[in-house]
Amino acid sequence: MKKFLNKNILDEKIDIKSLDYGELCNFCEEMGEKKFRASQLYQWMHQKLSTDYDSMSNLPGSFKEKLKESTRYTCLEPIRIQESKIDGTMKFLFRLYDDNLIESVLMKYHHGNSVCISSQVGCRMGCRFCASTLDGCVRNLTSSEMLDQIYRIQSISGERVDNIVIMGSGEPMDNYDNVIKFLRLINSEKGLNISLRNVTVSTCGIVPKIRELADLKLQITLAISLHAPNDELRKTMMPIANKYSISEIMDVCRYYIEQTGRRISFEYSLVKGVNDTPECANQLISLVRGMNCHINLIPVNPIKERDYRQSEKQEIFGFKNKLEKNGINVTIRREMGSDIDGACGQLRKSYMEDSHEGGSVN
């Protein structure tokens, strides 16, 4: 095992599920195995969604032992699963191999099942309306840890995942390399082969990484967490606004559209008395007019550590109607799982608080 191997710095073992097919072929060759073993192994990991090496029945025992010694096989442990009585949304809290916790959500729509996955343990972006960022960022997730959120959800729920949203805990562009590797793996015809057109990546606006992503010309949907129509207001809500202005974000969004031909989605969390005014709506219209984009209005999820409150229905629909009258494509995001700690970071935080206080964790 001379030349690569995608070793995880935390435990110096090879993160085998993060290897693409070509890398896995090289790995098996270095292990002294024939190339067809790579095909068998890849199928067990990415199609049959096996939870361990022992269940891989057509692999020789000697090969399995070598794999156990030299690799880390990512398989997330579900420690809490909640299902909404309102809409069937399922929220999963997973334990990672190093005891860190992440959460994912399965949302069931008439057009198919969507999974919202995390890209980091926690987040360092500091957005004031998000529970994920309250304790900062612990570490990036590997591409295998992002993949396995989907694999475990499919296995546990028995539901086929049709759409993926990287919009859970973490900032995907802050974990760029692992996210790109994840996209290649989930799209592989040797794996789940989910079309990149069915994948949305959400970012709060790390401009250089968005430009880098645009140059790859991937057919994903890019969602920008905008949440305010001017820099002054955005700075009070999102610390990243102190580094990258809205003008810079709009410029790179136009570049993204030019490079990919894909429509941009702007996420806009409506906060009562903060960014839901007619003036804000007019500024937002001026900002995006003429751009190939879609506005996704999100009634903010209140969290107890922040003083933000959800806009009234009258304000939400008034904001939407003003945008529509000016030719802007807009929808109001349907609230999913509101009875099961549905917002990003809430389930992880409540579990950690229970554990810290000695309460029940089951």
C-alpha cells in the first residue's frame, strides 16, 4: 500500500467508502487482489448498502481480514429516529465512528422522497437563525459520511431516495473537496446513480468556492442562503456578509448560470419585523430582476437561543405576492416535521442537552 490512500488523519486508516471506483481498483491491486474484487466490494458498499465486511458473502475471508486491519468502514449508527405525525417526515440522529453526532431528514413528497443531509459536525458560519451553528464547527464530514446518511436512511425506511439536498448542518463550500467527491460517488452508475439534476447544494455565499464549483459545470442546483436584500441587514443575520458583499455574490451567481446553464435558487428566511417588510421585498426584486432564478421563502424556525420570530401568514403571502407581481419565480417552503425538532441542528442539540443533563437518550 505504497501510494495513496485517502487516509483519515484521525485514525490513519483508509476511508474505503470514500474511494471512487478507480481508486478502489488501485487499492485492491496494492492489496494483492484481482481487479474483479474491486467490483464486488464496490457493489456491496454502494448498491447493496452493506453495513460491514462480514456480510459480503462472495469475498474471501483472508481479504476481509486485510480490509478490517487497514480500512475504516463507514456505517453510521442511528441513535434517535423521530417520525412526524403531521406529514410522515423522518428525522435521524446518527453517531459517527468518533462519537460525534449529525442529523439528516427524510421528507416525503408526491413527486418523490428527498433527503436533507449534513456536510459538517456543527457549523462555523454563525447565522443567527440556525441552531446548527450554536456550538461552532467540530469537523468536516468525509464523503463516505455524507453518503452513508443516504444509505442508512434508505435501509432503515425502506424508501428509495430520489432527491438530495445538502442543506443540513454545516456549510458545504467550507468542506468543498469532500462535497465534490460525494457528488461524484452518488452520481456513479456503479452506485445509487442519482442524477446530479436531483441534487441541491446550499451555501451561505463563499464566493471563491462558488466560482470553483461553476467551473466544474456540474448539473446540480445551487441554492444561495441570501436572507436579506442589502449588506447592512445581512451582516446582522449572517457573519459571512462581512467578508463577501451581496454584489460579489450576485456576480458569481451570474457566472455560475453562464457556466452551467442552471437556474439559481435563493433561500430567504422570513423573520418577523426584520426582513419581511415591503421595502425589503422591493430591494430583493431590484437585486434579482432579469436573473434566471427562483426565490424560496422560508418561514423561519424559532429557536430558543435566538430572538427571531416567524413572520405572520399575512406578511409571508404579502411578500410572495409582491415578488410574483414583478415577474419573480417564488414559492413558500412547506414546513416539514415541525413536531419533531425539524429545523437544522435542533435534534442534535436537544439530544446533547438530554445527555448532559442525565436525561433519557432513547
